[in-house]
Amino acid sequence: MDERDALIIFPEGGNFTERRRVRAIERLRHKGHHDEADKASLMRNVMPPRPGGTLAAVAATPVTDIMFVAHTGLDHLSSVVDIWRGIPMDQSLRVRWWIEPEEGLPESEEERIDWLFEHWAAIDEWIEANKHPSA
């Protein structure tokens, strides 16, 4: 990759469903990640991030400005069948993104995990405030 490339990562590891969210939180608890499980249980609109691959990709890149993207309006599309049935799409879609510069990335892995969870909590809050677009 060079400065013109972008790597897209979905840190949650799959499309959101309530069942998947609950299982992901249970998996965190089972693995002894109680702090992350507690944080994830407060997030109602996203699954907890899975930091391993995300942080490995961040560490492997020479320049790592990170763009976070949140969206609403695709909530009902959680499978390929749902996507197929949803065409043509007649729902409103809202998207918000922001860039975190490389300089803001914490140094230690533990701090980076906390940082990722903080951004995921911000995404969750944004979704909660925007999940029922009026138009």
C-alpha cells in the first residue's frame, strides 16, 4: 500500500444483529475481558469491536490516519437475502465519518484497545441519535 491506498476494516467482524451482539459480549466475558464486555454491554446499536486484526493492520502501516464511519438506514439488511430483497432501496441513509490523525493514536496496545472502544461508543451514540431518519 502507498499514500493513495486505503484499507477498510470492519472491527466488529460481521453485520449487526442483537443475537450476535449478545454472543460477542458473552465471548468477551468468557475470555476474561470483563472491562471490554462491560463497555460493550452499554452499546446497544453496534457489536463490540474485535481489536486484534484492526490493531495489527494499524501497526503494519507506515502512515495511519484512521477514518471512522457510522451509518443508519441499512439496519434491516443483515444477510445477502435481505440485501437482495431490499433492492431497490427506498429508505433514507445517514452517514457520518471523521478522521483521527496518526498523532492521536495511543502507544500501548491496552490504550489502543480502550481508544477503539471509545470510538465505537461514539458510533453507538451517533446511531442511537440518528437511527430513525425523518426523511
